Amino acid sequence: MDRVNLPDRRAVERMMTARGTSTRGRWRLLASTAVGVVCLLAGSLPSAAQSADHDHSHDSDEVDVLTATREEVRQALARLDERYAEQRQVVEQAEQTAREAADEVERAEARVALAEHEVEQARETVARYAVEAYMRPPAQDSLRVLSVTQADDAAYASSVIEIMTEERYRVVDVLVGKRVAADKERAKAKQASQRAKEAASAAQSELVSLDRIRAQQRELAASLDDRLDAALAESAALAAVDEEMSEELAAQELALRDAGPASAPSAAPVADRPSPPTTRPSATTTRPPTTRPPSGGGSGTTVPPSSGSGIVTWADVTSVGGIWVHTSIANNLRNLLNAATAAGFNLDGGGYRDPASQIETRRNNCGPTYYDIYEKPSSQCSPPTARPGRSMHEQGRAIDFRSNGSLITSRSDPAFVWLKNNAARYGFYNLPSEPWHWSTNGN
């Protein structure tokens, strides 16, 4: 009978003491570690629905920049800036959460790989013991133990036999336990992967919301450019009626535009468009008149090439009570002035403004090309200069009213109150930011 090498007595006692420790329990504890981080990540993710609700909750904040008062525009700018800052923080948090979730996936996959490796090791051990058991049944081991010299008493021999038997059965339990642990790790890794996908999706949703706000900022910038265009043109027209108010209006609108988001980069000018004419205006002063045509009946007025720019010439306007307006609204204005006189108000003011001077000013301040003069945003000129043809005054469809020789600058002015109650009947509407300015469309 072959001699078997057995551990000494103290080693046997240590092994007997340690038998109560459950390897399966240790693996159960290890397998559960993936749950905590994943759940924490899941709890910190903002939902796409919440983001959408937050984004849509501000729809009512939109204002018509062209007609709103400066204070209303400033409030809209502040709200949009605040929303952008808040959403930027949400995006950064969502992106961080997505990165953490992706890192957890990597750790979970590493634990799965380790668990599968241990399963493979246990499986090889089981296979080896299975071969040994087939080649040398456990009963033969018992007989060998009884013949060894170290087995000097029955108690020791019994312990050795018990350990050897348990070792062969326990290895099967180890394999089963490691398989269970590996299955749990795979499940946790799958869960972590799903959480990572959800985190990435949430981050993408927040980016979409941020892009929507950016688009709103670009739209607001374009609206502010249009407002500045109209305001600068209004300021130029107003100069003939009230020089001081003209300068104040331009300064206030420039400050408002500076407070808004930057304009989008200028588009490249179209090369095949004709250059604007170089004929200078026939007026002899730096500011063309708004209440009478230049000498010669406007025969030398500069007009743009046929481009649909909406430029109106002196041939399209007529004087009503000293106010030059487009012929299409002459009767309406005449009826309004008659009604105001009957009500005790002596109204006059400025109407049509020849765009010739504006064309030349744009050439000097914005550039010589068609794009520079007719399309470049006014805020991109130096100094900012309104585009020709965009003002309702240049279309002959706006009037800056004075009452008894003074510009109407207050909504409490009796003349304004009368106009507010009666002007719409004649087709004229007020621009809310300017009590004196009335036009056919309120712009």
C-alpha cells in the first residue's frame, strides 16, 4: 500500500477550526458590492422628462423684441442667461454621471472576468478530483490512513479521514458557489451597463436642451440686430423733429444691444450681386430732411438696384399736413389729423425719410459691397448703422408725432392717450417703446 504524506497535527487542527467559514458566503458578499455604486448613479440621474418640463416651463418668457419696451427686453435677456447657466450646470452634472457610470461598467466587467477565471479554476479542480476518485476511490484512502505511522491514535486518524473526505466534496460546493457568484457578477455588470446607457441618454437629452437655449440666444441676437436697425433708423428720422431725443434713443438702443448675446458670424457676401450706386444724395445738409423732398423733386435720389429691398423714393410719397407719407396711407393720415384737430390736439411731426443718406452712411461705416450696405447686421458696422429700407420711416409708413410743437415722450401725455384710443381706427399703431412713433404695423 502506498504511503500518504499527511499534514502534522497542528495543521489538521487549524483546518478543522477553519471548516466553519463559508466560501460561498464570502463570494455572496463580494458579488453584492456592485449594487451600491450603480444604485447611487441611478439615483443621481436627472430624467429627460424633468429636463423637458424645465425647458418648456419658460416658453411664456418669450417677448417680441421688436415691439417690447427696453425693460422687457432686458428681463428676457436676464431670464435666458439664467436658463443657459442653469442648463450648463445640468449638462456638466449629467456628463459626469455618465462618465462615472461608464467607469462602473469597466469595473463590473473586470469583476466578471475574475469570477469566471475562478470558476474555471474550480472546474479544473473538480475535474482533477473526479479523476482521482475514479482511479482511487475514497475507501482506499481510509485504508491508507489507518496504515500510516503518524496516525498514532484513533482520534487523529479519524480527523484526517474526515478532512480528506470533506476536501473532495467541498470542491464541488466551491465550484457551485463560484458559478453562482459569477452569474451574479454578470447580472450586476448588465445592470451597470444599462445604467450607463441611461446616463448617456440623459446627458444627451440635457445637451439637446442646452442647444435649444443656444438657438434661442442666436434668435434673440438676430432680433436685437433687427431692433437696433429699426431704432437707429428711427433715431435718424427723429433727428429732424427732436435732436436730443434722437441721440438719447440711439444711445439707449446701442446699450441694450451690447447687453445681448453676440451676433452670428456674418455670411459671406454674394459675389454676383451688383454693387450699390455711388450717386450721393442731393440734400446739402448732413441730415436729409424728413418733411420735404430735396430740390429737384428727388430726381437725384439714390436707390438700390432692383433687389426687393423695399426702398421707397420721393415719387412714392406725398405731403399731408406737412408730413410726408406713402401715398397709400395719405387719406388715413389726413382723416386722423382732422379728427385730432377736432378733439383739440395740434399734431404734426416727421414722416418719410429719404434712404439716400443712409446708403452713403452705410457705405462709410459698414463697407462698399452690396452685402455691407443692405444685409450686414447694423451691430457689425463701426459705428453701428441701420440698414437702408428697413425703417418704417423709409417706407413712408411711420410718423413721429408732436403735439403743440413738442415730441410726445410720455404715455400720460393727453395727445398720446387720444392717439391710443383713436389711431387704430385710421390704421396707425404705436411702437410700445416709443410713445411718439406710430406706424401701419406698430413697428
